[in-house]
Amino acid sequence: MAHCHEMKSGEVYICSSCGLELQVVKSCADTGACSCTEPVKCCGKPLELKK
Ligand SMILES: [Zn+2]
């Protein structure tokens, strides 16, 4: 699961359903401004960290 405050710059996240891949260019973890309560989703499912 990928909450946006856990995403680090440079990491790639993938949707296991449609194959979309997203790379984090800038993280929000440093700002402390994130108020997300749900993981980042695509196709109704949380994105997974690409290994
Ligand atoms: Zn998708």
C-alpha cells in the first residue's frame, strides 16, 4: 500500500491492474503537510511499490 507520505522521491509505483507506473519526483514527507488518510489508488486498488 502506498500512502503518499510514505512515497520517497525516485521511487516508482505501479498499478497491478492496468500497468500504470508513476515515479515520485518530489516527496511530501518532508513538508509534513500531507493530510491523506487513504492510499494512492488506481483502478480502485492501492498502488504498489515497484521492485
Ligand atoms: Zn490502474
